[in-house]
Amino acid sequence: CTKQQGRQGYTVFNHQLRINQADQLALESELRRALEVDDQLQPYFQPFIDARSGELVGFESLVRWLHPVRGLISPALFLPVAEESGLITRVDRYMINAACRQLRQWLDENRVSRDIALHINLSSANFHDPELVSWMRGIIEAYQLPAAILHLEITESALIDVPEIAATVMHALHELGVKLALDDFGTGYSALSYLHRYRFDVLKIDQSFVFDVDRKEESAAIVRAILALAQALGLDVVAEGVETAAQLSRLQEMGCAKLQGYYFSAPMLAHAIDWERLARFVQEFRRAA
Ligand code: C2E
Ligand code: MG
Ligand code: MG
Ligand code: MG
């Protein structure tokens, strides 16, 4: 088991399920059923906070599978099955729809402002789906959302797989007004060339650099370089995986604009979000300043 999975608390499921072929087939048919009948797939939401003001500026939606027998299954475990079986595009559409429906409700309840960002992860398989863009337009219209609220998070590996189609689809998504974020920035092989080839709006600094940004000069140097690059290119930045006050203040000193991580909140079901706690970061940051 990897350290990262251990930190996220899914070690047990990994041991149980990793993964013989019979299990793989079982999971695949169970996932198919989950997409068709039940509310087994659930969007969890994790906030981002503005590093200066402490205000809530966005949420990322993250899929969880509440399996009737196996319990809560992490995406690290079932997304590979979804990818291999071709179900991943259906998972992603399910999540986009569910997250947008939730956002509509928060807007109606005045929980969030219309400047909020909703980040949704998009697998590379979607780039082969000729209906994706018109389907997205339908979702935006159905929920009456400002398109610029929606940010699709794409990883570098998604771009390695399908560079040409990706460029076309990303362009069409931009025409709709949707924003694009490059996820896990810094972990791929040719991150810089992607910035050159594709137009992104946001960089998400991978949590592996945030992890020891306050203790290791190499990590701090990488984060500083990413921030300088983002500023030069006019991109917004979110640092992922902020867990401690020391990481937080280091990233604030460095001028990182937005912060996401367990320090603020783990990903939560919508009804479990502690809005009052989120609101308190504004005072907390003011006191610290
Ligand atoms: P990601 O998009 O890079 O998401 C960040 C991961 O870091 C999430 O893991 C999140 O729960 C975790 N995380 C957040 N804050 C912290 C922190 O402070 N410390 C640490 N150690 N971890 C933190 P999660 O939810 O297990 O998701 C794993 C990956 O699965 C995501 O990485 C994303 O690539 C993928 N994924 C999740 N939901 C979806 C989805 O609906 N569609 C697709 N295609 N991929 C998804
Ligand atoms: Mg992401
Ligand atoms: Mg990420
Ligand atoms: Mg990641």
C-alpha cells in the first residue's frame, strides 16, 4: 500500500480488494449497477480558501462509492476499474450532474456566491466522447449556472494519452465559458510543454510539494517556481494537501492564492459541511495577519 493511500485511510479496502481478476469483474458489474439504480455514487465536496482573506472561494467534488456490502470505496481503488471497463465517462457524467445539482441548491439557498468555483475531475476518456461538449451545455442550461463557475480538472496523464483530441475538446469547452484546471501540477513528465500547448485557467500544485514545503528547501523552491510561472502566465493557483498551520503560513508568505486540504476540511457530503467553521477562517486569518 502506498503512503498516500494510508494517509487517506483506505488501506484496509486496498488490502482486501487489490485485486484479482474475479474481484475486478465483480466490481465492474457492481459499478454498472451502481450507475443504473442506486445512490451509491456520491459527490463529496472539499472547500478551497482564499489565502489572504480566509474566504471560501471554491469546492472540488470527489467521488465516493458507498457500496452496500464492501462499504465506502475510494476512487483510487475503483476508478482504475472504471477506466478499464469504459464506465469512467458515465461515472464522470454522473458526478458532473450531481455536483451541479448541489451547486444549484447552494446558490438558491444563498450558501455560496456566484463567484464560487466548482471543480470537477474529468478523466481523459471523455475526450473521445463526441457528445461531451453539447452534454455540458445542456447541464449548464438545465441548472442555470454561470458557466465560469465550472472548472474541469484534468491531469497531465490525460493529455499524454490524447494530445490532439484533448486540444479540440478543451477549446470547445472554453467556448462554452467553462474553465480548465491542470491537476497534480509538477508530477507529470512534461508539465511545461502542456502549459505551452493548452490554455489552462488554474494550476493545482500537487500535494507532494506541499507536504514538506515548510521543512524542505527543495520543495519550497519548486512551489516558488510554480507560483512565479503561474503569475507570469496569468493563471490562478490552488495548493492541494494543506494539512498543517506551518504549511499554511509558508504558502501564505509565498503568495499562493488559494489553499485546499485537511487543515480546512476533508471532503464531505454536502449535508455534513460545517459552514460556520468555514466562515471562521476569515477571522482566524485576520487575527494572524
Ligand atoms: P485529485 O483530484 O488530485 O484530488 C485530491 C485528493 O487528495 C483527493 O483524494 C482528496 O481527498 C485528497 N486530499 C485532499 N486534501 C488532502 C490533504 O490535506 N492531505 C492528503 N494527504 N490528501 C488530501 P481522493 O478523493 O481519494 O481522490 C483521488 C483521485 O481520484 C483524485 O485526485 C482524482 O484524480 C480522482 N477522482 C476523484 N473523483 C473523481 C471523479 O469524479 N472523476 C474522475 N475522473 N476522477 C476523480
Ligand atoms: Mg482534482
Ligand atoms: Mg490533484
Ligand atoms: Mg491527485
